[in-house]
Amino acid sequence: MDKNTCMKSAEEAMGKGITHLEIALQAIRTGKASPSILSQIKIDYYGTPTPLPNVANVSTQDAQTLSVQPWEKNLVPIITKAIQDANLGLQPLNAGDHVRVPIPKLTEERRKELVKQVKGEAEKAKTVLRNARREANDQIKKMQKEGFAEDEAKNLENEIQKLTEKFIKQVDGIAEAKEKEIMTI
């Protein structure tokens, strides 16, 4: 492995951490109807846990209501139960051929819980970044044993550290924006 490959693989791993954070934060509701709130829910589809968007059309009916239109009518009660069991604080309504999901206004207490959840997700992302940094540094040590110059190794470690700091700032920015969105009434 060479210097560029090492940097590239660290950057790729860190990028995946950011992507995972963004996906996780989409599922945290902010008080207004957004189909992404239900994107992480899995339902039992003929014995297989399947993401809700793969078996139904999730759309916004209005600013405070989501509509879930399953491809098969027999999935309505299964979807209703899955949304209730998802611990999102939502009470879905079986409307015959589809499921209506009213999005209640967030209480101050619930907002604070969601902010804690956001901080937890941000911390998980930072752990992914630190793990990527550690793996890159291990790779640099391995390269050094194979004849890579010591001063070059130090420079590469510094570059990896700067990359890590850049991605950590990005995580903080994403989390801060989501917290602001949650706390905005």
C-alpha cells in the first residue's frame, strides 16, 4: 500500500461514517411530516424483515400527516403495528386501504430526548472516524516496517489527523443543524 492509497481508504471510511450519520438523522422526526421518518422501519413481509419504503408508497398528505399506501392491501395492519412498535411516538390510523400517520407537535421534553438521540448518533459517527484514523495509522506503521521513510510516515499521520479533524467538524455541523431544526418551534 502506498501513501495515496492509505489516504484514500481513510477518507472513504470517514465518508461512509458521515453518510450513515445523515441517514440516521433523517429518521429522527422534527415535528413536521417527512417520509424519511418512516424510512428505517422494517415490516415482516412474508417472513423477511423488509424496509417500509420497499413495500409501500410513503408520502406527505399535508404538513402534519403522512400517508402510507402499501402495494398489497393485506399489509395495512402489519404496517400499522410496525409504526406503533418503532418507538417514534406516532399513532398510525388504519384507513382501510392505507395508513394515515398524524405527526403530533413535539413537546419540550420530547425535543430534548430527540436532541440526546442526535448527539448519540453524532458520537457513533465520531467513533467511526476515529476507527478509520486508527486503521490508517496502523497501515502507516506497517508501511514503515516495509521500508517507508520515518519522516514521510509522520507527515502522513499528520495528514490523516487533519482529515479526521475535518470530518469531525462536519459531524458537529450536521448534528448542530439537526438539533436546531428539532428545537425550532
